[in-house]
Amino acid sequence: MKIRTHLSTLFLILLSSATGISIASAAPSANSSGWFPPTVKRIVFLGDSITYAGQYVDDIAAYQHARFPDRPIEFINIGLPSETVSGLSEPGHAGGKFPRPDLHERLARVLDKTKPDLVFACYGMNDGIYQPFDETRFQAFRSGIEWLRAQVEKSGAKIIHVTPPIFDEAKGGHPGYAAVLDRYAEWLLAQRTNDWDVVDLHFPMKNFLAAQRATNATFALSHDGVHPDELGHWLMAQQILLHLGVTEAATARNADELMARVPDGAEIFRREQKDQSLWKDAWLTAIGHQRPGMKRGAPIEINPQTGAARLLAQTNSVVNLKP
């Protein structure tokens, strides 16, 4: 994965000042088993098209696997484009072809089939449906997040909430929508006082974008205001890694640079990207959803007791095996 290389050599200084990260006070480094508790063997990422695109998931999974090859953790990306946790959809979405899919429709199947130990959930971008702030829509988002949290915990898994990425009005239009996502992110961050585990990537991304635009008015992290480019996905992954205690991520300008610091990092990264691309469609197909136009994934066979899955070729011959 190669990203733009126009960032200055003062990236670390810019990052720490723009995002508020104190490198000296970052979380301690990982122990010998990695950055996740020993009980965590399967991690599910839930979200919309940004999660489905998956670069930030690839970055995190590849680095964990490279640093701790003897610690088998399965990373399952089940992001679904257009999805909301609020259950809302704007009139005429997708040209009137279909309403936005609602996480409520599939979450029970996700948890039943994947049996995760830990869930990362990144929602909000679609939940204000690209309209000015409205208290009713905001309440639907809050209720959806609280419901999601309750369902995940009821299943026995832990959940880490992730604030939504930024919306760039300079690229995406919809005046006022950036401020809507500010409020959604602020509410999520406020739940830390209720002992919620929340990763903030929204405001670090916002501050980074503002710092770059101060010297380059055309700089962007997204071509359409919504979907981050590879640098944007790296900033997302970086904030999650820092939250987990991966202090080394603070000084990496991109995922390639981070992976270059470990033996065979580039090859491990390449394999992870290939595997994730194959498995996310396979899992989405196996779980089922109501979003038209999605690629049909290869069939998988899931153990109903453990959630362990094996990916089958179209001829039903085994081509991969997940622990």
C-alpha cells in the first residue's frame, strides 16, 4: 500500500500539536502477547462503507500479526456500505433504489455467527443523513449506539466505540454537516465518564486536516468529503493503535513505514490485505444483509458452537482455514 508522500519531515511534531497527542505520555508498550487481553481471539469491526473499505482494519490486523506471530487473533471486517445504527434513511437514498440498511436488521446474526470476543464499532457518518443538526435524528443515533452496546455486552463480548471520521464540506457539500458529526463525536467521548471505551479519531483527523490546509488550501483526506483516502485510513488506524498502547505508531507517517519496522512486514501486510479482501465479502454473504449491489463472497462453513470458519472455493474445496 503506497500513499502520498508530500507530508513534511516534521510530521510527528505536527501530529502531536494538531491532535493533542502527547508522545511522552502515550500508553505503555504492549506486553509479550500483544495489545489485547489474552481472552481476545476474535475481533469484529462493524461500520459503514468506510469500515468496509477496510484499509484501517488491514493496518491494525497486519501490525498485530507481524509483531506477535504466535498470538493468533482473527480480525473480521463486517462493515456494510450505507449502513446506519440509527435506523434512519433520507428520502431518495441511492437514487430511490433502496433505503439505507439498518444494523438492527443483522446484528443478532453477526454476533451469533462470528461469536466475537471484542467488537469495534464506527458509526455516525451516515446517521445524520447529511442534513443539518436535528435533535430527533441525534436521539436516534444515541439510542442506536446504546442498543448496539447492550446487545454486544449481552453476547459476552466487549465493545470499543470509535468516533466517526470527519466530513469535509469543502469536498462533499452539505453545509453544516461537519458540525453535526462534531456533536455526535462529542457525545460518544462524553460516555467515557460512564466507563465506555471510546477511541477518538474524529478530532485528531479534524485538527490534522486544518493544520495541513493552513499551508495548502487544496489538501484533503477524502475526494468526496466522506470516504477517507489511504492517508485518512492510516490516521484512523494510528489513533486506534495509539489507544491500544502501540506507541510506535506515533512516529510512523503511514502503514508502510510502520510495517517496515518488523521482519517480513511488507509481505505480512500484503497477505493481510489479500485475506481481508476475500473474507469480508465471504462473511457478509454468510451473515446476510439487505444492501443491494454488494459483491457475493465465497461460501464459508461456520462452526455454530465456536464461530470458527473455513473458506470454501466454489468447488467446495477448502482454500483457507481460520482458527
